[in-house]
Amino acid sequence: MGRFIKRLSDFIGALLLLIPACVVLLFGMLFVVIASPDGSPIFKQKRIGYRNKEFTLLKLRSMTNECNEVGELLADEIRLKKWGKIIRATNIDELFQIWNILKGEMSFIGPRPILKNEMQVMTKSEQVERQSMRPGITGWEAIHEGKSSNRRQMAEFDLYYVRNWTLSLDWVVLYKTIVIILGFERPDDSIRAPKMTADQIIDKDN
């Protein structure tokens, strides 16, 4: 019953936010096009979702598409300019994911939507367990950003959420997310998103 209420709340909430989100995103896309006319203002990336099904995550682009001499994208810290930091600080880049919620691919609150190779820091059983809930725009791991020194620890925050999930826990996450956003307390990318290294890999088949 709790899962049904969660999904129903997601759908109704996404519907209510759809129009105001579209207005904000229209201005956001114009801002990106002016600041960085070298690509689409919409960022698309394949992520692993509910029950290990792959889906296309949507975001407002917050980095340039600068490449080196052989056509490879430059490092994130080089492509993330001041305008991109503004977008990330205000979290408007996440508003496109309301569409993912309406499609049933995501939830407002859940485990972080991750790349396929990031699944490697978990065992097979942990992967199944973690992906038994829809990924969220925010979540237990998101409100503890900066407290993880590696990708394995980030995964452990998500596993804690899945193993201890209740509707009341979602309310705690929502409240703390609002406090972080309004207080501009989100840590810098270099702190909240540590690089994955070979020694963290548990499952090499993914």
C-alpha cells in the first residue's frame, strides 16, 4: 500500500509542477543557449533505473561541449563554467526529470540514478536490492552529499534508504532537501561526486 501511495503522490505532484516547471525551463534553456550555443540545452544520458531497466535521464545542460584535439570531451571541471554552477546551485537542471516521473521511470525521492559502470561497486544482490525502487531526483544519498569519500559509500547510503524505506522517511528527505536548496548548502561537485576507482569495483561483469 505504501508503494502505491508513493507512486500516486509522485504522479499527482509531477502533474501539479509540470506547467510551472515548463515556464522555468523555457527561461533556463534560453539562458543556456546564450551562454553556451555549442549544443542542445537539454542533456540526455542513459541511466540504470527501476528493476535494472535502462532509461534516458533528462537534465538542463550545465556544462559546455568542449573537446580536445581528438574529439574527446574535456574534464568536467573544465567544462563547468560559472553559468553552469548557477544552474546547479539553483537545481533547475533537475526539473526536466518531472517528465521521467510522469513516465514512471523516476520518483521525487529514491536512490540516485546511476550509470551502468557505477553498479560495479555493489554485489549482484545489492544491485537488485537497490534498483527495487525507482531512482529519485533527491534521496537519502543526496541529502548526505559530501559525506562519502568514494562511490561505494554513496551506494551504501542508497542501500540504507531502500532497506529502511517508509513514507515518513521520504518526508524527512523532502524536508532536508528543501533546507539544502533554500540555504544553497549543496557541496561542490568535487566533494559530492568522487571519481570511481578500480579498487572500489566488486562486480566486474557490469
